[in-house]
Amino acid sequence: MDFFNRIAEHTHLLNKSDNEILSYCIRNNQAIAGMKIQELAEALYISPASVIRFCKKLGFSGFSEFKAALKMEVMQHPEKRESEVRSIDFLKDINKTIQLIHEDSIEQILELIHTKKRIEIYAVGSSRMAANEFAKRLQILGKAAFCYDDSSLMNISAGQLSGEDLVIALSASGETSLVITAANMAKSRGAAIVSITNLGSSTLSDMADVNVYVHSTCFAKAGITVRSRVQLLIVCEYIFFRYLEGYTCD
């Protein structure tokens, strides 16, 4: 099974510590290939037994099989120097994002969208495009959905929410402070939190009730660093069409 398909199939089993291991392994994928389990455990300040449990949660027999699968992924999609970055790498990110979609998580989100009274979507920067479009899509279906990209408006919104409401927070990095602050406030008031972030552990994904992951690489060219948000848009569009398919009448 493809490495990212396997991750998508088992991410719902991972806890915060497991997600931190996953994040480290993906960020340091080339180094992991030459690491022993003890070295990885020491780098993360955990026990080798924790690494083994993590690997087994993902469906691997142990660290050796996990490492071999990760190495195969790296061999198929090697990292490139700045001068070698190509548009095809962007398309590979999209394919990996599609592989990471876990249907159980999508079903939970659809149920939340259907049952919650109000839906607040938080995003800033380049993620606003996906958030705004998602809110408009839900409004077409008669949902009380609103998008906020201003910190003051986010905090005002979050302070008025309750257990009857839902927050969908978009952040490719999962570390956008404005979004995290508002989501934390909403969570303290009982609102359900859905995060759409890059794969792995992040402040936003760790606090969310349901997580959806994308694969969004930072590409550099001619001194310009860019991270695409199209993956966020694809996930939002997929959720919308799944809701349209399952929760609306002909």
C-alpha cells in the first residue's frame, strides 16, 4: 500500500505523541533512512517502545518496515534543490493530499455541519481563499456559515459561540497564532473544532476534535518561498460535495 494511503487509513488512531513522531519523520525523511530506533527515540526524548507502538498503529510490523516504506516514498519523490523545483511537484502534493483524506473523519465533519446551529470558518493570509469559498458554498445550502479573516472579528465570533456551534479552522502550517487563539476561545465555550492542516502534529490539529490533513510543501525558486493553499480548497470542495450528496434532497 502507498505510504500516504497507509497513513490516511490509520491517522485516527494516533495521539498527540504519535503525531509528533510522524511530523519529525516526514520533516527528516532522508535522515530517518539511516537511523536506528534508539537514535530516533533519543532525538524525540521518547522510548523505543513508543516508536514501535507508533509504527504498529500505522499498520507496520515495526520500525524497520516503517523506515523502508518511508525510504521508498523518498526514492519515488526525492527532494530537489532550489534550481530543480518543478510544477509537477505541486501536482504530487495534490495527489498526496487526496490520498490523505480519511472517510471516517469526513463523515464526522458532515454530521457536525448538518447538526450544528452555526458554522464559523477561521483563516488568514492565503488560506482565506479556501475559507471564503467554503463559507459561500455552505450558505448556498442554507447553512448559517460565516468566514472570518480578521483577528478582532474572529475573537468576537469565538466569544459568542456555544456547544451548538462548529468552528472549521484552516491553516496549512497549523501554527497560525490568530486562528489558534480564536479556536481556543471557541473550544473553551464548548464549540466543536475541525482543523484542516498540513500532515503531522501542530498546535491547531492537537486541539481539534476532528482533523483533516493536507500535504503542502514549501517550494523555493529564485529566492521566493511559496506554499500552495490549493490543497485546502480541494479538501473544502470535497467536503461540500459530500454534504451535497448525502444531506440534501433532490
